[in-house]
Amino acid sequence: MIALLQRVSRARVDIGGETVGAIGAGLLALVCAEPQDTEAVCQRMLEKILKLRIFGDEQGKMNLSVQDVGGGLLIVSQFTLAADTRHGNRPGFTAAAPPEQGRALFDHFVALARRRHPLVETGRFGAEMAVHLVNDGPVTIPLRMA
């Protein structure tokens, strides 16, 4: 599983001009399932995201997690994180999980997040989405779980 985390002061996802998910300060998590991923991988990825200390403490040092600061979590599926750009100029996406598996793992990941964190919003799997964010810092962290 691949995730790209962005610490945000606010973020939202629009589909067809309608906002389907929005948070204030917190994390925007773009996530991509890979064919070898399992529900256990989803669990480990979520634990890492929730505990990652990338928010500032009283001294401005990155020492607090999204849970510590009570921030929101906006989860958006993004299969393009698995892009293979090694050959030619058109990315390949065969490293991403097939749509049925990707949807099942995304749904499982979101369900886990909602059980573990009080404020979870999402985009919509497979939809054309417009993601709006104000990156705070900027802080952008790539993660990969196997």
C-alpha cells in the first residue's frame, strides 16, 4: 500500500461541483492499494498514519500526531501513486491493485479509520475528483507498506 500524506490547514474533495468530504486542520491521505496488499497491510498503514509525528508542539518541533492534535483525516483513493514511469513518457499503472481489489481494500481502510479516529472524511473510489488543499508547512510525506 502506498500513501502520500499532506499536512493541511484545510482540504476538501469535490465531485461534479459538490463537496463530498472536507476537513479543517489535519491530514490529507492519498492512498493506493497494490495487488499484494491485505487487510493486515491496511491496518499497519493506518497505525503509521495515525501515529506519525508531523504536527508541531509548543516549540514548533514536529512531535505530535494527527490524533494528538485532534485533526481531521481526509482519505482519497489515488491509483496513480503506483505509476511506473521508467519506460517511455506514458505512465503504466499495472502496479496498482485491480479495481475490485482496490475498492475492497480502500473501503476496509476507511472503515478501520472510522473506528480509530473521530473525524474521517473521504473522496469516492473511482470518481473524477477535484481535491482542494492548503498544505501546511508545506509537509508532504510518502509512505509505503508491504
